[in-house]
Amino acid sequence: MHTRRALTRTAAALALLLVAGAALCQTDGPALVQVGRTDIAPQIDGTFDDPAWRGAALLAPFLLNDGVTLATQQTQALACHDGENLYLAITCLERSLAPMTQQLHLLRQNVTERDGSVFGDESVEIFVQPGASGDYYQLAANMLGTRYDSRGMDSGFDLDWRTATSADDEAWYLEVAIPLAGLGVDPPAPGEQWGLNLCRNQNPNNESSTWSGLSGAFHQPEQFGRMVFGEESAQVRLTDVAGLSLSAPALELALDGL
């Protein structure tokens, strides 16, 4: 029990440094996250109220694709796995959803056909690279939950992955289950590293932002972050994500169980 607590402390401290470094735009290496295992898979319903998310790893903040500037409309994601699936719960903060702004018409959510061009809508793109080398996969979904998938740039690839979405007047939410076997790989071993990036297309402010802080187009596996599969995730939470839309010093963190 004490060893487990010590590991959690170490992982949490590491994640704190990574998040703070990203906020200051001064990281020397790729973005890194340790994704822990869950014993009970979350229901993919777009609500994020499952126990699995309480111990999930945090991916935040998001930088514009100049690689240095914080996005004004921030995004955060939670991640966990059960050996068979990678689960993501993604929160896309969006000022235009507030009725007082009268900007709902600026939110694009038009594409309904599978493998349609969801990228022009409000959408999230997920890039996964098993083993952090070789082939990578792109999975994208818009606010409606419409899916697009490809192997690299080959949209002929199809994966049986699941999405669910919801929205309120502060954000829209995307919940995802990605079957790892569908990527042609064995269940990841503890400590195994994969390439990972999460990217967002936000129309009202014409923002393209990413978790890894890449510069330029999204299809750059050499600029993906790294996801390490583990038994536990770092227990770090942003307590005021909205503050990131103003300035990096507004970053507030809570470390669970320390």
C-alpha cells in the first residue's frame, strides 16, 4: 500500500511538472502522459459520470498550432484503458454556447455521414501511433458524434470505435472508446509507449489547437506526444480550466490523495 501511494505521488508530481511546463510553453521533449487501467469500463454516453473517470489521466492544456500560444477556447481530456480499449472523455470549452453571446449559429455541426469531412465542423481529431513508430491512425468526430477514421491519410481504413456527445451552455463533450485490437496490436504491456495527439477544430475563433503543442498541420507523427500505459494514472486535475483562456498564470491544479 505504501509503495502504491509512493508511485502515485511520483506520477502526480511528474504530471504537475508536465502540465505546468506546457502552460509556460517551455517543454524540452514531447508531451507525456501516463494512462492508468480501469477495472470497470465507462458507459459511452457523453456524460462523464462513471467511476472510471475519477482516476483517469489528464491531458491539458491545449496550444494553438503555432506550438506556443494557449488556445482561447480550452480543451481538456481524461484518459484510461482496460487493456482492450482506450477511453477518452474530452471537454471542449466553448464561449459561443452561452445564450448571452448569441453566437450559436457560428458552431458548425453539419456532417452526418460516416467518413464525411467532419474537420470543417466543431470537431476533435485523435491520433494514435502504436509503439510510437510506424503506422498511425486518425480518428475524428464532430459535435454530433459523426465519425471519420483513417490509417495515416488512407480513409479506406475503418475501425469499430464508439462515440457519444453532449453539450451545455459552457462546453461540448465527446466520450470515446477505441478498441486496440482493431489497430492490429496486442494488448499494451505496462510501460509501453505509444504516440498520441488530441487536436481540436474550433470555428467561432478559427482556432486549431493540440495537446502535444505541435506546430503546423496535425498529420505530423514526429510531433505527437507520448502515452505510457500503466496500472495507475497521475492524479492531477485542473480546477479552473476556463482560466487558461486568459493567461498561463491562471492555471490552478489539485493533486488527489497527496
